[in-house]
Amino acid sequence: MSQIDTLRYPIGPGHHPKGLNRAQRLDHIKTLAELPGLLSSVVEPLDDDQLDTPYRPGGWTVRQVVHHLADSHTNAYIRIRLALTEKEPTIKPYEEKRWAELPDASSMPVSVSLNLLNGLHRRLVALLRALSDDQFERTLLHPENGVMTIDQMVSMYAWHSLHHVAHITSLIDRKSW
């Protein structure tokens, strides 16, 4: 991988199989359970100047990454609930880049999204832990990614969690904060 690719994908690109075995699924759910605490421990020591530093040239600031995680994982939670309650619902994609540029994502304290992620992930993890194996096979239609199972969503958002935490930690390591 090139230097730019390493900065963009510090843990590598995600691979999200349609079906997970029980151990894989539990590992991904554990990652989702741990995200709020892990993210808080990484960003709470940072000051505003550090939070407003892009994690890579042309990338979002740390602040925008934190708010993006809240936006993205809120969408994930709703999408999973739709897949559980409707027959292969078509979900609505959103313009992540444009959302990250909105005033709340570019200027609000990260504590707001950290608090949101804490409650959201408690609900998400409780829901996922209560599902049967068959329920993880339920599907939704993503207009850009095609048909996806809940297993794929769980895998994707676990990767997404670690991907963005790695953006922040790699920046901190490079800056020696």
C-alpha cells in the first residue's frame, strides 16, 4: 500500500462476508460494544487545536471523524432495525462528506457525539446479542452496495469503528501528542 493508502486505510480495506460464524459475529459485536469507551479514551485528552487537525492531507479533522461515527452508526442502527422489521427494505444512502461539512460536525464539542455513541451502541449491542442466527441473515437493499445481510452490516460497522479510531491514533502517533 502507498503512504496515502496507509493514511486512508490504516487497518486495510474492509471485507464483509454475507455470513459470519458465531465466533466472528461475537468478535464484531464486542468491537461495537467497546467503541464508545475506546474512542473516548483516544479523543478526550485532545485540545481543540488537536481535534481540528485533519488525520491526513485532504481528510477530515478528528472532530469531524468523531461526529461522522455518530452519524454513520445512527444510520446503521436504523438500517438494522429496518431489516429486522421489513422485507428487504431499500435504505437511503447519504452524502457523508457533505454531512461532515455541516456546522455541527465541524464545530460542536466531541462530547456530544461521544455521549450519543455511548447510548446508541448500548442499544445496538443489546439488540444484536438478542438476535437468532437466522435474523443475522435478514437483508436490506443498499442502492450503492446491493443486497446486504445483517451479518455484513455488523462486520462493516465493526471495521468502520476500528478504521476511524486508527485514523485518529495514527495521527496522534505521527504528531507525538
